[in-house]
Amino acid sequence: QVRLVESGGDLVQPGGSLRLSCVASGFGLEYWNIGWFRQAPGKELEGVSCISKNGESTYYADSVKGRFTISRDNGKNTVILQMNSLRPEDTAVYYCNVIIRGRNYWGQGTQVTVSS
């Protein structure tokens, strides 16, 4: 059974940092690209970042470029989203995602709140 579990969300002040983790189980992480998405209250789901299965290619939304870094450790079945210089507009529930054979799988999400 494919499972994704996010963690690391918290309340942080503007300018602070958080490290989100996505732990995968039930499938071979090394064979699939992984994405991070977020959804703020009242807003649509937004793609934040993604990483290729071997980690050599990454993508960042313009809104997070230069502040967020995605990485993966296939041996630990984990994908990391390091978030620096956080802003209030980064407040959202963050989800990791994998598409396997045309089917979307999501974790339960982790709440990130950036506020003073």
C-alpha cells in the first residue's frame, strides 16, 4: 500500500526556517519523481517543488525559488523540503505527492504557519 507521511510543519516567525520531511512506504521511492504542493486557506493547490527519481533534476515555483531546497535520500525513503527565509505568504498545508501509473497519491499534509 502506497503511503506518504509528511512532518516538520510548525509555527515560525517571518525569516525563519523549517525542514519538512516526506517518508514513503509501500513502493520503491527510487523509481518515481516526488513533488511538494501547498494549499493556503481559500486558495487553490499550488505546486511548490519537485525532484526527479535520481535527484539530478529539480523544479521550484517562482514564489519559493532561492529560498526552498528539495532533496531526497532514497535509501531512507525520504524527501526533504528545506524552507528558509519564510514569509507569511508561505503559510499553508504542505503535501507531498507521487504519481504512480497515472494514479495520484497524497500524504495527510503538515501545517506551516509563518507569523509574528
